[in-house]
Amino acid sequence: MSFSKRILIGLSAGIAVGLFFGEVVSPLKIVADGFVKLLQMTVLPYLIISIISSLGSLTYADARRLGLRVGGVMVSLWALALTFALLMPLAFPPTQHATFFSNTMVEHRPQFNFLDLYIPSNPFNSLANNVVPAVVLFAMLLGIALIGAPRKQQLLDVLAVASEMLSRATRFVVKLTPYGIFAICAHAAGTMSVNQLGQIQVYLITYVAIALLLAFWVLPGLVSALTPIPVRDIFASNRDALLTAFIAGDLFIVLPALTEACEQILLRHHVAKDGEHNLPEIIVPASFNFPHTGKLLSLSFILFAGWFANVTVSATSYPQLATSGLLTFFGGINVAVLFLLDLFRIPPETFQLFMATGVINSRFGTLLAGVHTIVLALLGSAALTGALRIRPARILRYGVVLVLLTVGTLGGLRVLFSTVLAPKFEGAEIVYGMKFLYPHEDAVVLTGDAAAQPPAGDSNGVAASIRTRGVLRVGFQPNRMPHAYRNADGKLVGFAVERALSLAETIGVRAEFIELETEAIAAAMDSGRCDIVMSGVLLTPLRRMETLYSNSYMDETLAFAVRDYRRDEFNSWYDLRRRPGLRLATRNIPYYVSLVRRILPLATIVPIDPDRLDFDERANYDAYVVPAELGAFHTMLHPGFTIVVPEPATIKIPLAYPLPKHDLEWASVVNTWIEMKQKDGSYDALYRHWILGQSTKAPKPRWSIIGNLLHWQIASLSGDRTTEFALGAAAR
């Protein structure tokens, strides 16, 4: 049986086992990771020896010619990749999006350090930490130095023996590929799920389609148009290595195999002579130090994120995006994407979508990277040996097919996304469909006399009164999303409401809620109508003079809610301070109004009802001044708006619970409860649920044949659950 068939059998068997057993196969991750590490084990030593020996065997003239000609081929491949990345938005349909608040809105993004990445002050440290760019640069420096060294042949002979030794070790590990592929596929099929598929399907499908177009026609077709090497032979010779890289999601582990295959192709088609066929030994390892087509295609995510968040990245910005992307992708892809999102003022929380698509896209990106490496090795070698041929008929045919396939792919995707897979923004459904994170009774809202009349008091204070009547009376301000509002079922829900129910349960009573306007809070405390107000109340010195407050339990961030197309106008406090004529709608809270007037003295401040916050695109305001946490929640209902937190200063505003004046015992009880809930993790869980919009419930088990069709309940074997077999209907 051929090696390729064995790999395909391992692939098929792994997928079948994963789908059949589901999460039960999760322990196979150990085998999968072990296989990948075995493949990685010899690659870095191979890179060093290959680069040093290959460069050292050249003359200075040959090395200069290598850099110029192979560099020209690489730049051409970059241009192709960037072109397709910038064309991808043509497949995106018109739509609207919005997101919940994210802590990354107010975090400073990490800065690149190209010196640490590319200049190894300690090469051994770079080797130990797998800093490949620094190791490659170090090896290239040694190889160039070896070119003019006397008696270099003695070292080259030693390096040739070492290279053969590493090749033998690599071939031994490669024999284990069918078993490693089985473990990787079984684990992926049994445990992998694509989160937010409904939101990311546009980018996911478009990226995969363009990556396949580049990998199977654009790049190999270019080789066929310029050399005598046919596309069929490229894939026949590299099939096993490309399949392994695709499944493992790692190009690094197949570099030796790609190098050897490219050398054989050059000899077979007489593109290089016996003394020249080892050129891929220089080109392939050195090219790993530079961005490949698969990585550059990820630049399209910046355009997708802008489309997703309604942030316009205009065509005039494409040169900046292409240049910045090419430079930043010399480093880590995740850090580069975060940097570019920040550069183009796209909400950084969209990075979570990039991570979600990476589960699948990284495989296709690795496949494309493998093809890029092969094409660079073949075209670069042909350029050095003079085997490149400009044949107008073949190039014209290649160009016509390329244009037709590109137009057909992008046009077909656009039609698909506009009809069958047309995205629908469901912000209102999400907001009004939210329910309590933990099991609680429905919130009881008092009306009429029951709400207007204070209950009988107790001379021993509020805490004693609550224990006597068995009820905690909680005041709340209406329509204070996400703190207190009514969902689609007409039930009172929200961050503050669930916190209030938690407080009542903690002290052993039930909760009743009373609706209050903002200006009535102090009076409600004085009269005894409410024991506490919980709906995201701002803590200020003036309010503290009117009544007692608990300790602050949360900080909100001062921000602007602006129309999507005006986002860039509000990125800098410095620019806003110098801009006259701004009309800013601000909640009619004295502290808010005075704070904004002090920060932006040239702006016109228009106070609005704090209990009736509603973004109106027809209103004559340049922006709404709101807390980012509250404003982001409202953008789910008004996707035409986005939240901007200006830089560099981040202004925080504390929230606290109003309490009856002078009752320090009750305040001590509330403060103790606040501290307890912050330490036991329940506050963080509610914050993630209501403010960040994340689900903190345990994920449902992965679909599997054994669990969903046969109804066998087999827990995961990974050690976190007890294995049990319940044969269900079959056993009964």
C-alpha cells in the first residue's frame, strides 16, 4: 500500500472515530501533540545546517544573484497574495453588526519588537525558545561568512554528514505520519466546534474559497506558465507533505520533505543541472523567515472585521493596509492582527472572531503556505538557472483563466451570501432574549399603593426590618440596560436585578422591586420605601451628600456613542479638545455634565433624560456621551452606532448602591456581600454574562453518533469525569 493511501486511511479513520465517539477521544490529543513535536524535533537543526552549508558552498557573486532573483520572485508572490486579500470584500454582502462591551476596548495593544524577533543577542536562547526568524538570520550570517573562509570544504563535508543524519531521523518520524494523522483527526472531529458560525460564515467560506483558488491554480499555474513543470507533477510530488501540513496545521514540520521533493522536480524536468538542483536547500529554509501567501491572505480579516463592525476601510486606505500588513506579518500573526485592528480603529473585540475562524482557516492557510514555499523554490531556482521562459500564448491563457476563476469565485460567493446564506443581525433578539444566568424566581415588581407606601419599620434599623418582614425592597430605574430592563417575556432582568436576587437569597429573604425615577432615589431612601437601589447608579460626591452609598462594586468607562461612519473623529481626546461646534448629548447628571464640559470646553453640551437613553440617528447630535458598558449594550439595538473610547486617557466612573442614610449596620452587610461575591467568582460570572455578553454555562457535549444516535452516555476519558456506560433504550 502506498504511503499516500495509508495517510488517507488514517485521515478517514480518525474523522470516523471522532464523529462516532465524540469527546471520548479527547485523550488522543496527547498522541497528536506528541507526533507534531516529533516532527518539529529535527526541523530547527536541519534549517541551521541547510542554510549554512548551502550558502557557504556559493561564491559571493552567486549569493548576490540568489538574493536579487529569488527576492524578485518573492515580491511577485506577495503582490499576488495582497491583491487577492484586498479583493475579498467584494464577496461580502451589505449588512449591520454590533457587539457587547469588551475589556479590550480600553486596553493598550502590545507593541512590536522587531529587534528581539530578528536579531538574536543570544542565538542559543533563540534556539531554545524556537524564535525561528532570529535563528534563520543567525544561520544566514554564518553561511555568508563561510563563503570566503579558507579550508571551508572540511566544514562543508561535516555539515553534509550532519544533514544526512537529520534526514534519516526525519524519514523515520515521517513513517509514523498515518498514525499521527489519525490521532489529530480523531481529536479534532471529536472535540472541535466552530463558535459563532452564524456570524463568521461569510469570512470562513470566503477565505477557504480564495485559499483553494490560490493553492490549486493561481500559484502552481504561474509555475506552469513560466517553466516546463506541469501543475500535476507539483502536487504528485508534494502530496504527502502538503496533506500532513494541512492536517497538522504546521508548515514547519514538512520543510525537509518539501525541499527534497522540489529538488527531484527540478532534476526531472531539467530545470536545474546536478550541481544546481540543491538550490531549494537555500530557498526553502530562508523563505520560512518571510511572510508567505497564507499569512498575507489573513490580511483580509481586517477588511472583514471592518465590514462586520460597520467601520469603513476605504479603498484609499488599501496601500497603507498592504504596507503595514506586510511589515507586521513578519512577526506573529495574532499580534499583527491586533495591531492592524487598532491601526484602522476597528473594535478589538472582533479579534475573537479571528480566533474562532482560525480553527479551520489555519489549516487552509498552512496548505497555501506549503504551495507558496514550493512555488518560490521552483520559480526561484528557475530564475537562477535561466530556465524561466516568457511565452506569450501560455501567459495569456493563464491570465484569462485566472480572471475568469477570480470573477466567478467572488461573484458566486456574493450571490451565495446575499441569498441562501444572507446574514441577519439579531441584536434585539439577543438583548431581549437574555435571561438570568443562575436559577432564580421571577423578579416581583410592586405597583400602586404597595410600591408607594413604605412598609412598617423597625427601630433596630433596616437589617432588622428586612428580617422581620422577610422581604428586601429593591428600587430600580427603568430601561437601564444592561442593569435593569424587561425582556421579551415581559420579565424584569438585568445585571443589577440578578445581583439583587442574589443579595436577597444570601440573607435569606425574598426580593420585591419598586420602579423609581433618578430624582426620586434620595426621597425613597429617606421615606423607607426602598432598602437599596440597584440599577447601575453613578456614585458622586453630591449624591453621597444626599444619602448613604455602598462601596463601589464596578467602574464604568466614559465613551462616545457615534454613528459608524464618524468613528475616526472621536479617537483622540487631544483632537476633540481642539474641535469647536461639537453637539454632545449627555445624561442630565450634574457630575457627567460638568466632567464633559471640563474635558471638552469648546463643545455644546445638551443634557438629556438619564432614564430615557435612546440612540436616534435623526437627532442633531454629533455623539452621545455614555458609559462604554451601557452604550455597547444599546448598540445591539441600534447597530448604526458604535462605541469609541478616546485615547490616551481612560476615564473611569464608579457605581455603587444607594442605601438609607445613617444606617451603617445595613451598609456593612451590603459591603460584606459585595466583597464575598467578588471573591467567590459569581460577580465575574454575571459580569461576563450581562456586560460582556458571554455565556458562562458549561458547553453542551460535542455531537457524536454514540451519544446522539445510539444514546450511550460515555463520559470523557480525559480524567475530569467518571466513565460510565448507560446503554439507554438498547439496554432496557
